[in-house]
Amino acid sequence: MSSSPIAPTSTIGSSTSSGSDRLSLIACGALAQPAAEIAERRGWPVVVHPLPPLLHNQPHLIAGEVRTLAERLLAQGDRVAIGYADCGTYGALDEVCQELGIERLPGLHCYDVFAGPDRLAAFFEEQAGTYVLTDFLVRSFARTVIRELGLDRFPELRDDYFKSYTRVVWLAQEPDDELRRLAEQAAGAIGLPLTVVETGHTGLEAALEDLVGHTGG
């Protein structure tokens, strides 16, 4: 993948509020849609600005992309918050938040947001080789994992990539028969057993509520 700047996709949510009232949430593409749905249901004046989820394959780019978009939104008078956890930036995203006076979602990664850090830590204590999926990753597995790792072209690499893993845990926000089928396919594609843990969106909603409240929404 190129290291050139990655443009955000179109915004999600109502843009009728004024800049001083509106909260612009710069979100990981994997969280953008549920975040927008929660904001709409709660009646929050939030516009979600998704960044491409494939940035997670190059987490060293996340902080720079967030900074560029945040500076532009702040310049136009928006209140801004970050719909990312640390997400492999090793503190770089926190540096952006501190410098710009904005906040982000809690935790090391979105799995903490959905399942809670204590619950997630327990999964890894039970089996250190736990590979975690969310609904987004289940839906996009063929593209974001199989294709990005080249396993569609070189399937023999599967065991090299996943030899240290022992199971797949799917943090199911909105499980249905189709997603269950896709989750089973994803686990089967990497040769691991599947454990389904239903989380809903409670953790994400609570984290977003904190962001909206702290930024004056």
C-alpha cells in the first residue's frame, strides 16, 4: 500500500447543525456506521467522518491522517472528537489529541470498546493465541484479511501467518444467520475454531456518550 495521504470517505450523519453545535467524529471506517446509527438514535448532533479501515494495516499512518482531518474541521469551527482507540499507534494518536485539545475513544483497540478491556484480557489469559473479529471484520474478511495478506494468491502462507493462533473469538454486535455463516467461513479459512461472544453496541454507545458529553454535546 502507498504511504501517501488517504482521503476520508463521505460523511455520515446530519450536517444541519451549525459548526459550534455539531460534533465531528473522525472515526475508523470499521466503527463509522454503528457510531452514526447510535448518534442518530440518541439525537446527538454528530457527523461522522470515516477514515479507511485499511489504515489498520498500516497503523503508523493513522495519527497523521487523523491530524490532517482534525485540523481542517477545527479550522471551520467544528467541535472534534476521535472515534479511534489507540489502534496500534503506540501513543501517537494521544499526542495528536493532546496537541489539538481533543479526545478519543478509550482503550488499546476497538475490541476494548466493544467487549471491555477486562473481558478482552480474560480471553487472552484463557488462550494467548486468540484472533479477534468484529462484525465489520466478519463482513470484510475476504478483502481485509485474505486479500490483503495475499492468501487468495498464496494459500500456503496461511500456516505461517496463523501458526501461533489457537482460536477465533467473534465479538458479535448484531449477530444474525448471515454473519454467523461468514464468521464460520472466516475461521475455517484460517483453520481455527470459532467462539461467538455477543457484545451488542453497549460499550461503543457508552464510550460515544462520554465523548459527546465531554465536548459539550
